[in-house]
Amino acid sequence: MLLLVTSAHSQDQTCPVNINFSTGDLYNWSASTGLVGGAVMNYPLPNNGVTTIPEYSLSNTGIQVITSSFNDHFGGFPTIPVINGYAYNYSVQLGSTTNSHDLNSTNRNPGGFTRAITYTINVPAGSAAVPYTMTYAYALVLENGTHNSNQQPLFKATLRTSAGVISCASPEYYLPTLNNAGNNGGNTSTGATLDTAAALANGFTNSPVLFLSYSGTNNNAGTWLQDVWTKNWTEVTFDLSPYRGQQVTLTFEADNCTPGAHFAYAYVALRNTCAGLEISGSPTACTNSELTYSIPALAGATYNWTVPAGWTILSGANTNTIRVKVGNNGGNIIVQQANSCANLKDTLAVTTTLPTIAGQVNSDAVVCAGNNSTLLTTAGYRGSVLNWLSSTDGVNWSSLNITGNSYLAQNLQTTTHYAALIQNGNTCSIDTSHAAVITVNTQSAGGSLSPANTNICQGETTRPTLQLNASNGNVQNWQSSTDNINWSNLYAAGQQQSFQPGTITTTTHYRVIVKSGVCPADTSLTASIHYFPTPIAAAAFVPDTASICYGKSAAFTASITTGTSYTWSNPSIVLASGNGSVPVQPYTITGTVTPASSTALLLSVYNAGCPNAYIARLPIHVAPKIIVFAGNDTSVVIGQPLQLQASANSAEANIFSWTPASYLNNTAIANPVATFNSSSPDQITYVATASTAAGCSASDNITVKIFKTAADIFMPNAFTPNADGLNDVIMPVCVGITRLNYFRVFNRWGQLIFSTSGMGRGWDGMIGGQPQSSGNFVYMVQGVDYTGKVITKKGNILLIR
């Protein structure tokens, strides 16, 4: 470190020039960087304009003056402190995260970086009974080096006279270990255990921020560790009055660990007040509140605090910082601190104020959205208005940056809450007033009515229901007018969203009056019901309903008693007399209608002079289509009972009949048995009919081939699979066979190329999706006849292309 002498600038109690870095640089400070126990680079006075100094032999910054505060990366504390109300304006950072790894040295333990700044103080001459104090604050960021305590990263302050170091004002700060490290080569110690309890007691906190450490052997990639400890800002003072008329040097120094692999850096700030001890804290106290008062610490000192009557010291009575409970009356706070170097005393006169009363904002109001204005005022409060707040939900609040006793809320579009922040002096708590709520009603909107235009003819009983749409607000009343100028209230309609007028005998217009809260009312668009004095047409169907089977026609008669023309809703299914005009009244129309499904036939009748049609309606029920299945065509031999089975898709079609009745045991059931003899024809076709109780029916047929032989399996000897629909598939003809065990086809090399056990299935001449060439193939077939006899056959078949 450098111990350089400057000329005297101080007089009386004036602090040395730039002792607090107020010039924004290191003017009047000397500096040095180097390696612990190694080389040093000096930066002598005056250092005018010097704001940064690099680490020894590197470009990394090792010393820098800080004029604008930011938060430290590891500790999160501000780099320029405010301590119990006293605001420092500048600080200096000594050190960085740079360590021996950054040197790229071949020496495994080159020594840690060291950085120091020194100020030579000319203590003003005068009485030693008058204090001349120096006060500094420091904050630390130290990496735990797991070394013995005397080799750990550290920060120290050294006060020196010509006679030597003033030990009571020259503390050192480091992370204490249990000093059990062993040598690890190079005369260094590693493996010491951090004394965590002592570190915490000394104000250190383990930072949650990880750091890439290169400590250890052959670890070029580094290891992420959570082993950086920080200490927030702490104030220290010392008294130089015993050295009146002398020079002393004050040095601040931050050193990495002795081997060099673990970093250290510190922040230092100095007060520009040297006239003795000063109590920090508010001279105005809020009654019944809790406040903190402090003085800079004095190394190894004892402390004696006195507070006004009725006050209580809650904590710290024997430290440099006390927490008090304020009484009703003010008085003096007195503190005395003493150690082997100094005996300092200060008195702070304190007055009391009453607690904050938040009061309320007057008053609630209801306004219409848009152009509105409400004057709000604070009332019933004690203190000052710090700010006005607004919220649209009563939960999330925004600052209005208004400190007056009133606020003019204007042109609101949504309901808004307003409150004021009140504080009676800076030591009383800030409280929020009871809020006023300005309820904002959205603008009235009359909307529209539907249907907007309707026609009514003489004698027409159907009237529209008018529906209010797209309105905003409450319905105040419905109104009607016969001239669209003069309007009358319809009290019968009340405040409903819909309204059905009574008997209409003249054209009438309708509208609705809608009002949203305190907003002006609005009127809906007009709906008109136009009256025509011509009678409405009249017609009727006889009968008025019909039921038919699917595919059948329903006969109807329609009578038009009033009208001049008519149309059908679906003329394609109607076969009727007349051509659409009504020559006489009454007029009768007869016809049939053939719908495919249940529907309603609509007859629209018009009477000249009336724009509305009278619609006569004939509901027609069409029974579902019945689908009958009599079974697949089949073959039998004489004497073989054939079980027939008819079915229908409708459960209601459950009445069955069969024709002809020949060879059947029952023609009126779904499943008769047919038995043929030698006199039976070679083929017979049966028709199965399924009917409903309502008389709807459908039919299907089945053809039976009758073989007058024993039960057998017949096999064609050739087929022509050329996709002409003739003889394209070869299959066994099963006569009297109840079960086919297999039908197999082999090629000339004996390979199975087709197999099935389903009757009616055969081979199409394809293998693997590829057509086979003409040639000879071998088949095998086996089945069981209706008597249980097994029939097996094999032979050749010829494929012809």
C-alpha cells in the first residue's frame, strides 16, 4: 500500500478535500494494485480525473469510483448506501471477481490480487477535547477460500501515524474458518471448514447466486458453486482529535486469498462530516411508532443510550443501533460510545407527532360514461396527502401523482375507485383513505325492434311479437303511434323486452324508451305494423290429417272460402285439380299427394288486396319403408327339408305370408319348411310378404333349384375369368349340403393357391392380386349333406384366358 503525504487543506472541523469522492474521481487519494506478498503497481497523487484503475497486470477493473448506484450482483444491496436516513452520494469499489486463474500463470499459487487506496489526512490543530471524526461505511463480497482465517479473502481499514498503526481503528474483515486446513503444496492451506455460525453472527449472508470457481487442481472448466458470502452496508467511525496538528494516513484494502484463487471485493463510502459523532434517525417521531436510531460503529466500543421519558428501547441498547417504541412526548436521545481510542457523545432533539388518520374521500357518485366531471375531496384526515390512487376493480391501484386535497375526475368510461395516501410526518405510517366510488353507467342505447315491418289484414288473428334487440339500459316504456309523430305510452307493455300488440285496425308504429342509469334515455328504431282492410284468405283441408304407407298416395279435399289464388308448397308430389286461380267462392280442390316421408302439405291462399297468405296445413304421416328379405337363392335335393326364413326391417311388419303354398308346411309364418318330391318342378320361386296391422306391406322372393338326385357336390371342369360376368369364378355347386368343410385349389407344383369354407364362394383366377395364365389346376372339396354324410371330391379344372 502507499502512504503518501498531502499538504494540509482542513481547517477547524472541515473534512479533507474529496475524502468522500465528491469530485467523482480519486483526486487526493493515492492507490496501488499488486499481488499478495508480490509485486505492486503504484498510482501516486494527485490522481485528478482518475475514476478506474485496472487489476495488477490485467485490463480488468480493480478500483473504480461509483457516482450512480446500482445493485450488487451477489448481495443485491445498493452500491451507494443510504443508512438510517443519511444518504451517501459516492462510493468506491475495491477489487473484483478476478482471481489467479485470470493470470494464466504457470505458478500454481501466484498470490492473490490486492488493491488499496490511501488518503493522508492533516488533522487540524486545536484542542484534543474537540472531536475530529472520520466515518465510513463498507459492504463486502467475499468468496469462501476454505483456507485458514489468516489466508482468507479480506477487507481491511488501516489508520497509521508516524508512530505506527492505530490498532483500535484498523479492523480486518474476513470469513472465519476453524483453522484445521492442511498444507497442499506451495506453503498454502486448503480444506478449512467455514465457521458458519461466526460468519452469520458477523453479519455475513450466503449469496444464492452461483459463481464459476476455478479453485482446485486441473479444473480448467471450473465448477459452479454457491460459496460467495456478502455483508450489507455497515458504518464505522474513529476520532482523530488525539492527533490534532499531525498527519495520519487512512488506507482501505481488499485482498484475494493468499494463494490467489478466491476473490474479494468491497465497497467503501465516506461521510463529509468530521465535527464529531452524529446520531442518524428522524428528529420527528410518530407517537406509538417504532423507529431506529444509529451511530457509526466504533471498534470494540461500549454504548450507552438515553431516550426521552415514556420511550422504550426495544433492542440494541448495547450496540450502535437501537430500535425504540416512541412515547407521547419528545425530548433528547443521547448516546455515548467509547473505546481505547475515543470517547464520543451526541444528542439529538426529537419532537413527536400524532399518528396518521387516513380519513375518507368524499363522495360516491354515479355518472354517465363519456362527458362527466366529479370533484372529489379528502376529509377527516390527519397528515398530508402524498398521492391520489385510482382503481377500476378496487384491488389493483394506479398512481395519479396528485398531492392536493382535491381531485377532479373527468370523462370516465368505467366505474372507478379513488383513494388518497395520507402520512402525518415521515415517521408515521402511510395509510390509505376510505375510497370513493364513482359508478359509471354506460350510455343508453335504444336498439332496434324485430320484425321491423309486418302486414296485418282484416280478420287476421295472428299478430307479431315485437322483440327489442341490441339495447343497453332498462326499458322505461313501450310507445305506439298511428302517424309516427304523436306517441302514446303502452302501460300494458311495462318494462318487458318483448310485446305483442292487441287487435290491429289501422297501421300502427311502435318504439321503446330505454335508459341506462343516470344517462339520458334513448329511443329504439321504429317497428311498423301495416293494416290492410281487405279480408285475409280462408281455406281448410277435409280431412285435416292423413296417414299412408310408403310409396302410396293420400287423397285430399281442400275448400277455399275466401281468396283469389293459391299455390302448393311442393307441387312435384301433388296431383290435383285446378290451376292456381279461384274462379268462385267457395272453391273445392281434390287431389292426391305422394310424399316419400312424413311431411305437411301446405296450401297458400291469397286474397287480392291483402299481401299476406293464409296457409292451410295437411299433416301427412308416411309409414317407414318396409324391406323384406326372403333369403338367398338356394338348391336342394328331393326329400331334403328346406327351412325358409323371411325377415323385415320393421318390427311392426310382423304379419307374414308366402305364395305359392306348394310344398310349404305353413304359409302364414315367417319361417315355413319346404319339402320337395320327385314330382316337384326343377325350380320354384316363392314370394314372402310382410305386412303391418295398418295394412302396409312389402315383398321379396327366393328361387329354389330342385335336384332329383342324392345330395352331392358338383364341380365345373373349366372357367373363363375374363371379367365379362359369365363364368368368371369357379366354385362347387352344393346340392343337399349343409356344411362345406373346404374348397381348395392347387397349382401344378402342389402349392395351395386358394381355400374357403364358405358356400357360394369361389376362385377368380387370381393369386396375390395377379391374374394367372391359362392352365390346369387341381381342386379338392369336402362337405356334409343334410343326413350327416361326408362327401369328398377332387379333380382337375381348366383356367381358360
